Amino acid sequence: MRQRQRNSGSTTPAATESVDPPAIPGVRRSFVTARGIRFHVTEAGPADGRPVLALHGWPQHHYAYRHLLADPPEGLRIIAVDLPGYGWSGPAPHRWVKDEVASDVLALLDELGLDQVLLVGHDWGGYIGYLMVLREPERFDGYLALNIAHPWQTLRTVLPHLWRFMLYQPPVAAFGTFLHQRTRFLDLMFAKGVENHAEFGPEVVRAYADRFRDPMVACTATDTYRTFLLRELPRAGRTGESRRATVPIRALFGVDDGAIHHSLAAAETAQADDYTLERVTNCGHFIAEERPDLVRARLITLAADTSRPDSQG
């Protein structure tokens, strides 16, 4: 991989660079340092195209967007980032505090020289995406949110579905390093969370599970849930989200998701100027891979609906 240093911040090597990322035809790979984090960035499409930032969730990395990267829509520059500590990015200098991760990604946009982008986010990447569009809406033309709850939740909306989170989040928070490194826990997660198994053959599952056997990546997954359950969820229960979204948001949700119920993305409870929810049948949690055709089509529509004369390449 070619190296690209954008600032003088400290550089932390990725955990195991001898293990190459899975092959995706036609992509460009680089490392970019922002806020002291060495981000692994995978791009496709014209370098001067309209930028689209794509953020993955757990237990994945940039490969979740392999279909979009292999066949980028005309005129769009797809930028799939490994979040701090995930994939081939270096570790975060914090315990995966979500507001800090949002700051990390915003700093990455600065290093890439991108003032405005379209945003795609799935799972934790979707959560981080919401934090960014609420904090700095002027930087995002539109947001395609994939199988993630929106942030405007109350006890009334969450309590009926809290049991879903309890099935996997406390074990990952307590024993995540052991589970990721020493067991077939992730194989089970994909087996239970996917409806379209044709897109999740053994080689795809291995591309994710093998990466989480790295101690740094396994520790990052543990921190992701430990920080959420011990610090962020209790705080959200006390204060809630009061900011209103002004960025156009298109939520796309596979309704057979066993981890997150689609009602947590309901338009009726979203505090947003322009928000729609599309429920997708016969699709589980991993919609970017189970229905890549639909995700690509909705991204094209969002790009067309939010086009502007001064869109930055």
C-alpha cells in the first residue's frame, strides 16, 4: 500500500500490516493520519468525483462496501474508511468514545481536503454518522443511514427492544477480546444476522473474523461496547438527543435484523427536517452486502436529489 502522510501528527502502525486487506478490483488504498490516528482508506471512482464517505460497523471493516467500491456509481468517489482500531486503521487514543470517533472522522475529512461529502453509515458507522451530521451539518449534503437506530430515542421506544441488545452487547463488553480471538463467535453472529447467505460465504466471513483475531482489533471491539454500555447509554437515558437534523436523511432498513428493530428508525420519532425510512423485506442486518443493488440505487437517488453546482471533488 502506498503511504500518504497529511500532517505531522504521530503515526501509530496498523496492528498487523503483513496481513493484506481482501482484494477488491480497481480500488486505491492509502494511509492518512488525522488526530494521531493512522486511517486506512480505500477509494474507488474518479479522484475528482463527488465524494461519498462510507462508514462500516461491527464486526466489520471497509470490506462491507466491497460491492459499491467494485462498481462505483458514475461521477461518485467512494471513500470507505476503516474506523479507528478496526480493519487496518491504527488504534484510537481513547476507549472508543463515540463523540471522539466522530471528531476523528471529521479530522480525516480535513486531511483529505473535503469540505462537503455525501455520507453512508451502517451500524456503529451509522451512529457515528448521526453524531457528525448533528454536529457539523454544513459538511454533509445528505446521509444514507443503513440499519441503525436514529438518535432520538426515549425509554418508551427502547425498552421493548432492549432484550435484543442484551443478547450480544454485554458479552462483547465483558469478554470481547477472548470471544473474538479464541472462539467462533463472529461466525455465529453472521449466521444469525444474515438473510442472504449467498453474499456471506466462508471467504467473506473469514475476511472479517480473521481480522478480529488481532489483539488490537479485538480490544477495539470490546471498548466499543464497554464504553457504550457503561458511559454512553446511561447518559443518553438521562439527557436524550435534543439537536434537530437539517441534513436530508434516507434511512434504509432490512426488517429481518435481529439486533436492531426497525421501529427504532421510525420517521414518526425522528427529529429531522427531511427524513424518510424505507423498510426492506427479506433482508437482515448487513444490508450493504445483502442488497448492494438497492443501496447503490438509493445512493444514486440521494446524490441526484442533493446535487449542487459547487459539489466538491
